[in-house]
Amino acid sequence: MDTLSLDVLFLGHLDCQYFRIVDGCDQQKMYQSPVSALLIRHPRLGNVLYDTGNSPFSSWEYGRHINEVYPVGSFVSIEQALALHGLRCSDIDTLVLSHLHFDHVGGLRYFCGTKAIKNIIVAKSELERACVSAMTHEENSAYVKSLFDVEGACYKTIDKTLELAPDLTLFVQQAHTPGVIGLVLKTARGTIIATSDAVYTKETWETGTPPGGAINTGTEAFRKNLERLKVMQAQYGATMLFGHDKAQIEEWCRMGTIS
């Protein structure tokens, strides 16, 4: 293999009100928000995993607020998802965490004792925010200390764009949280930009409507980041991959390996 390959891993879903995904809609409308991870197999970097999904212990570990507002509707562990692709957690070389909210870092404990646990990339501003939130016992927070403070975890922080390889670049976004890492992946089929939760859905991308709910950094940060992403998309002629778009995640899982 002389080029990277990409697989979207389905890790279940959260049940939430749709206005938390797209603000201003009927607050009674519900949504099955997909949880996913990206598996990147790279000729030089080895196996790179972007996010880890939910905790298997969400019912008691997440606390009352998360379980009321974003309950786990279905769960597939990162261990199970990797096995479907012939891999174990011990086969992952690098973990990139888009951010440290519960549904992205909840599977980190599966990597305890592996090489990947010593090679975790996260935005510096995000790690600082998560630690402050956890250690001050911030109310209604989407950060859960036991999920990211796991045995042996060694974080390598970035605060700007980082090229891991000519075909794989990380960039830091100040939207949704203070430090959401996005990806630019150059595949044989073209460039893909993964936004994570800085842009939840295609509807958000097309209409410019920000998400609702209290866990987002604010409308102005969202709009500035959206403008930046639009410029990047035009620059690369890229296909956008959004954080919680149900139809898109299902479609990309059906497509199989992109290389």
C-alpha cells in the first residue's frame, strides 16, 4: 500500500433533540446522532485512529445531565468496530482525538497498555479546557474526567496546523469547543476534510445554521470557523465529512474502504 486508506467506523448513536444539532427547529423533534471514528491506514504512519466513541459504562459514568440530554441509544465499542476490519486496539499506532467530549473519548480505556495510549494527539487548548471543567466540577459539562484521565495516557498537544504526512494534515478549530482537531486527507479519490463537531451536518454546512444547546462555544466562533472551512473546501476541491450527519455516516459506512 503506497497511499492511505480511510474507513468510517460506526459506533452507535445518541438520542437528542434536533435543535441541539440545528438551532431554531421544533424542540420536540428528535434525532439519532451517529457516533463514529475514522480508521486511517497509512504506508508510513501505520494505523491512525481518529476518535474512540462512547464508554461502555455510560449509564453511570456520564452522570445525570448527559444521560438526560444525550443518552446513548445504541453502542458499538471501538474494539468491536476495529475487529470488523481485522484489527485489535493494540494494532493502532497513533490516536488523534478531535476533542475530549464524552462521545469521542469514551473508548480511550480500550487502549490502556497499548502503544497508542502513549501517542495521543489533542489540541492544547482542548486539553486545558477539559481539565479545568473536570477539576472545577463544572455543571452540565460534556467532559468526564474518567474518560480522558486513563492509566498510561500520554498526550502530545498541538496548537496549530500539523502535517503528519504530505497526505494527512491536522488543523485546530476554535468552534464547538476551544480546540477541535479537523483532518485534511488526500486520497486517490480526492481530498477529504473531516470537520468533527465544528460542523455537525450537511444541513448546517449548507444553511450556515449553528447548533443549539449549551455545549457549543458560541455562534460567532461557529460562523468564523465555517467561513474558514468554506475557503479550505474551495482550495482543495474537497469532499466534506461532518461530525454527526446520520445520512452521511451511514452512506460512508456502506461505501467501505476509501483509498
